[in-house]
Amino acid sequence: MRKGNRFYRWFSPSTIEFTKEALRTPHYGFFDWLHGMIYGRWIYTYIAIGVGEHPLARWYQRLRALLAQRSPRTKAGNRQAQPSSSVADGYHGKVLPLQAATQLITIGQEIQITNLEKVIPYARARDIILHNPDHIVALECPCRAARSNPCLPLDVCLVVGEPFASFVIEHHPQRSRWITSEEAVAILQAEHERGHVHHAFFKDAMLGRYYAICNCCSCCCGAMGAHRHGTPMLASSGYVCQVEQELCIACGECGERCPFEAIRVEPQGALINFSQCMGCGVCIDTCPVGALSLRREVSKGEPLEIEQLVG
């Protein structure tokens, strides 16, 4: 079948492989598969609607509000709770410090871990099943691409493993490219230096599992924007920032760089908002005197450190 055929993308090799994997995935039905096809095939339209940068966004918000009002689980006085929790359960990210993100890119072995409730604290989409983990694609970030004045570069979303990597390449050949794990690590490092946050993303329509690492900026990222406005789409890394006050010179660099607005700098030094800190580690390398570090915080959940999970 020629690639020019209009039916090709629905019956391409990657679509067939995605469908085969869907059939092997427990509790993954026809409408989940259809959702996955729509999301993967038209991801730029899908995300643009979600972040409010598409003409259909207004109608989507109206439909969502209508469905929320009709939901039997939506009670008077708490109308916003159900839509927020359901969106987060099905599509969410786990914050990763640079080292943890690097581990996911360089693990080099097939993995199947399905008991991740403490690491990924959501009702759905919390498995890590990696087939061909060395198959990595750099994709133009759909959130950045939706904006009129996006952060650059665009090709910073890393799609990892099969059947996802091949699906992206076949369906978005102008916006994606194969890269090596070394090139992926270089992208992670460069984005870290720009002050962007690494998230391992999970989605119910993507076979209920981890499928990508996004390197998110607070101005463009739809998930970070939703999180700021009360939809809990992001899980903490399991760490929080701490300050050695005797070293801190109150320069303000960390406060300006923090993507979660969790640092306030007073004349006596930097102060961490414990509840807002997601443990991304962006601030650590910003500090010119080494006054900041990450410490493990049990109340923030378990880290996603793949080498420890499979060790």
C-alpha cells in the first residue's frame, strides 16, 4: 500500500503494531483504542484544543462543562472536582530530576512494571512497559507548537519505546526524527540548563502506560498550566528543595528560575514553599554558591528511579 493512499495511515505498520499491543493490554477496549488513534494521529490539534489555542477549544470547554453537570458523581457545591480528577487520572506526568530522566532514556533493557501505585499516584495510566527502549524519537512539542510565540527549540519531546516511537515517525514524519540515547541525553541536559522540567508522561489512551518524556516550560506546557489552575496533573518527584541558609547570598536567581513558583527570596535568604515545590531540581544548578539541594521527602511519594525499581 502506497504512503500516498489516504487509508495508509490507518493501516500503516505502526498502526497495526499499536493495535496488536492494544489487544494484549488488559482492560483496554475499543473506545480506548479509538481515543489512542485520535490522540496519536492528530496530537497537535488534540493538544491545541486542550490548551485553548484552537477554534474548537471554546466548544470543547462547553461540552466538558455540560457533561460535568450531568455526571451522577457531580454534586452541588463541588461541581469542579469530578472533571479535574478524571482528567488527571487519565493523563498526567511524573516530575523527574535530570538524573532520573536520564535513567529512563539509558536503561537499555525491556521492562514491565505494573505495581506503581506509590510512584504514580493516579487511578489509571501508571504502568511502565518498555519494548525496544533504544527506539527513541524527538518530536516537536505539541504544547509549544500550539503557541503563537513558543519557546525554542521545538523538538524536545522524547517518545520512548514501541509501539509509540514508530507510530509517531510514521504519522508525523515532518515533525519527528529518530535519535540515539546519547542524543536524547543531550536534549535532556540542554533543556535542564534552560530551566525546563522533565516529566515522564502517562496516558490511558496510550495503552495506560508511560510513553514519553516531555521537557516542559511553564509558559507553554498545558499540563503545568492546568496544574497551576487546580487540575492535579503532575506528581512530585518525591524530593523537595532545601536551602543551606548559611551559604545563601539571597541573589534571587533560584526564585526567578523556579518553574513552580515555589521559592521566595527575602533579604535573609531563599525560602521554600513546601507544598508548591515539586522537586524538579531546576533551581539546584542555578545557585552560584551551591546553597540548594534536593532531599527525599516521603510525604511527596516515591521517586521514579528506574534503576532502583528494576534492581
